Amino acid sequence: MNCYRLIRVAMVISLLSANCSGPAPEVSGELKQWHKVTLTVNGPEASETDSADGVNTFTDYAMTVRFEHESGSPSYEVPGYFAADGMAAQTSAMSGNKWRAHVSPDKTGVWTYEVSFLGGPQTAVNGGGEPLSAYHGSTGQFTVAASDKSAPDFRGRGRLEYDGTRYLRFAGDGTRFLKAGPDAPETFLAYEDFDGTSTEKTALKSWEPHVADWREGDPTWQDGRGKGIIGALNYLADEGLNAFSFLPYNAQGDGDNVWPHASRLDKLHFDVSKLDQWQIVFDHAQSRGLYLHFKLQENEIDDNRRGQQREPAEIEAALDGGALGVERKLYLRELVARFGYALALNWNLGEENSQTKEEQLAMASYIGAIDPYDHLVVVHTFPRDQDDVYTPLLGEKALTGVSLQNRWDVVHQRTLKWVRESEASGHVWVVANDEQGPASQGVPPDPGYEGFDGADREGNPVHTLHDIRKYTLWANLMAGGAGVEYYFGYQLPQNDLILEDFRSRDLTWDYCRHALSFFHGQNIPFWEMQNADMLVGNEGHDNSRYAFAAADSIYVVFLPDGGSASLDLGAASGTFQVRWFDPRNGGDLAVGSVEAVEGGGKRGLGNPPSDPGEDWVVLVRK
């Protein structure tokens, strides 16, 4: 380090230390298990646009809080963030002296905290720095009571954790998670009621169709703003869905209307009030049982080398040209600090990600290092690139899942491939189908919605919502997949960029709800089951029929075209009850033409109770 650098470091640390003064940290929030607990430090006066002394508020300060249960476990190192006046969602403040960290405590009892507050050039992203004595080392404690919430509110279920199996598990009630929800619009956060939100390309959303879904007592900000987007989440939850996805950053991408930064291409400063408003929305989503799918970057801005052979750092908005540098580290740290306490989420490296393997692993490893809760980390890429991208990543511990994009009619085969290959690698992935091709169509709207007649804008016939139910939804679940999110094609009404009305797919949401209710309502131990297509004569795993089984215990058979099937129970013994479930209408199990079968050979399952040409689920249980 040269003399000039030494002098500048000393000057910056001096300036940072001089700004520190104030009372002890404040603990706020509902002090209950799994609820958000907030620690606020009255720290250095700062601004989202920096001080006049050249100190970068976001890179040159690093607040981290160690939260620990009285038993000694768990213990979390939680990154903090600059919160302006502490009320920025309501005041739109850009400056202040409030610094925050959030924890969602796993256990009841006494928790202690200790604040680390360091300063120096790029301390937040590169480490180092010097203690700011007024707050570094501050300690205290608080007592956590039991939660008063119940499912579907995640605070009644606990943190959703990856435990080395195909399905995430709630740490509180121990149940396993299957997801269903929208993958569209990717521009979910391009909302006119958020501060600092503008567009270069695609119009902002009002979410007007869902304003009526907002309810008295639901959150808003600044005299009633936010009702539309809160109402949209209410609608999804009321439909029985439990997930949705969004891009937090798409500058220069397809939508070009979402970024967390103070301005579109300034990657070293963040819009404090906008992010506080996002937090209101995400907190409401968690209270309604909706999982947060963070797609961390848009394909067009990850400095795509695979798809279009661009030169490194060609895209101005790309973070460090795709590498793990100051911009990318800062972006990830801010998101983890602000939203990592959420109980149910995943970090997706990016939509149709095309970074190199080394860049992907560096990014995933960095997330793992700064996320105290070890949330699911997944990667998504183009269908044509899956074998080239995913195969080298098999066995890499930094990744815990994949987000699949495939044609709607090959979901079963592709899900099964990555379930089995990850199991064979010794590091099991959570495998979800999150985007359905072709891109122009995706998942169609309900018949008649905005005049939809079964064809796209160019007159091409579109597969039906029944096809999606059979060969996407049930295809994923029967392959051992973790669930689905639905993409809406650009040639159809309410598409991936402009959607504001989730009711456009109302019937499809019903089918999702029926599927989830079958597995959970019938107490199907899907986490103990494996794909078993060969037991129904489908060794090639085509779309004729699927089977899912825990041998000699329980079997689920899906018949896309109805009719009957034979189930090979040659390795089983005893009597098995045969019941039928209607995936179109849901409801109770029904009796078909055969009520029970015996183990010891191939057994005909009989005919469904009605509508023999429609799809049916057969539950065969000892």
C-alpha cells in the first residue's frame, strides 16, 4: 500500500469515527419465535448519495450483528444495512443515522447480540476496516416468546430449510414443502407506488385489477399506497398458492424497470425508501404463506457469453461483467441484509443464467458465506444449455437446487433426469420446474379471457391449460420434483412482462391447489417416495402414465388420459386399498370399480368412478 493510500484510509476512518454518537441499540418488532426482530443502531450520519467527504455509505461501512441463543445454538452473523431515518418507507428519507439488522429467532428464551461496526474503504465487501468505537462491541439481550401464528403464515411453521433431500423442510413443524405459483411477471416489482421506480422500456404496473383484493388491516405506505400489489398477493394466497417470483434487478433487460439502486446504472448506492417498501410487500407475502423466489439478475445483463458471445463487460448494467467483484458483492450483501431473515425463499443466480461455471460458483459461495440462514441457492438456464451448465455443477455444495426451464411436454423427463443425476452425485438437488416453453406461449390464460380462443396473436394453436395440468404440474411432482412456477408467454394475454391480473389463469390456479391438497390432505409421504414409472409399464418415462412409490407401502399413479392401469406389486405383500382422486375438480377420494388389491404380482386397478377419458390419480395404500 503506497503512502497516498495509507493517508486516504486514515482520513476515511477518522471521518467515519467522528460521525458516531448516540444511545444504545434498540430492539423492536414482535419478540416471538420465527418473527422478524429488528436491531437499530443510531450510528454515523449518512446518505444514500454519500457524504461530502467522499465516504461511500454502502461500501465503506460494515455493520454486522452476532445474535446467539442462550443455549449457544443457533448463533447467526447477520449483515446490517443503512436505514436512513428508520422510517424511509413512509417518509422517503434519503439520509439519517439509523442502521439495522434483522433476525428471525429459531428458539424461545433469551437471545444476546453483539454489534460489530467497522469503517474503511470497501470494508463492506472486501473486509478489513477499523472499529468505530462508539458502537463496535455494543451488547444486549432480549427475550423471545412463542409464536402466536399458524399456517399458512410461515411464522407458524418456521424457517424453510434445505436438509440434503429433494424437498425443503420447515424447521418449526417439520413438514415438507411443495410449491406452486406464478413465475410471471418477472417485472413484479415494477410498481408505480414504489419510490424511485421508473421505466426505460416496459410500462410500470398499477396492479389495479387487484386493488379490490386488499383488505382492511393489510399494510400500505404513504397514505394508502401499495393496495394493488398487496391485493395481488392476497389473491394468490386465497387461491391456495404458496410461491411467486420476481427480478430485483433488470436494468437494460427485457423490462428495464426494476433496480434496487438509487439510480438505474449506479451500482454502488441503494434506494433506501424503495427497499423499505419492498420489505413491506415481502413481509406480507410471508404472512400469507408465499415463498419468495429472488431471480437475482436478468439474462440480458449477466454479460451473456454463452447465448450471444458478447465480450466481457459489454453490458453497462452487468455487475462486474459477470464476475464476483465489488458491485456484485455489494448487491448481494444488501439483499441478504434486508431480506435474508425471511423464512421461505431461494436465491436464484439469475434468469436463464449464462455466467461461466467459475462465476456461478463464486457467486453461490459468496451468498453462502453472507447468508446466515443458508437459504436454498439455485441456478436457472436455457433448455438447450442444461446439460452443459448443470452437469459440471453436480456435486458442488454451493448449489442446492436447479430451476428448470423446459417445453411444457418434457417436464417429467427433465425433472427426473436432474433428480436422479444429483442423487447419484451424492449432493441432492431440489428440482423445480419454473418456466414452460415455448416462450411465445408458456401457460395459457383461461378460455375466453380477453377473448382468448386457444390461439396466440399470430394464430398459432396453443396447448391447453389441461395439457399444463397433466404434463407440467403432475409431471414434475410424479418425477420427485419440488413443484412448479408458471411462465406466461409473450404472445398471450397478460404475459410475462405486462401481467397485472393473476385472475387470467384462475382455473390453472385451481388445478395447482387441488394437487397440493392431494399430497398434503391425504398425508402422502412424498419425501419418502421415488419415481416408479416402471411399475406401470412405463420404463421409458414417456407421458403415457406416471408412478410414484414408497415400496410395499404407498403408490400414486397418474393417468393423463384416464382409463385403467396395472400396477406391479410383485415386491409387495398384503392388502392395498385403491382410491381415485380427481385432479380437475379436487375433493374427496372416490371408489372405482376395484376397491382393493393384493400384493404379489401385477394387479389391475380397475376403472375410475366417472369420466373415464379424463385424467385421474390413483392412490394405492396398504
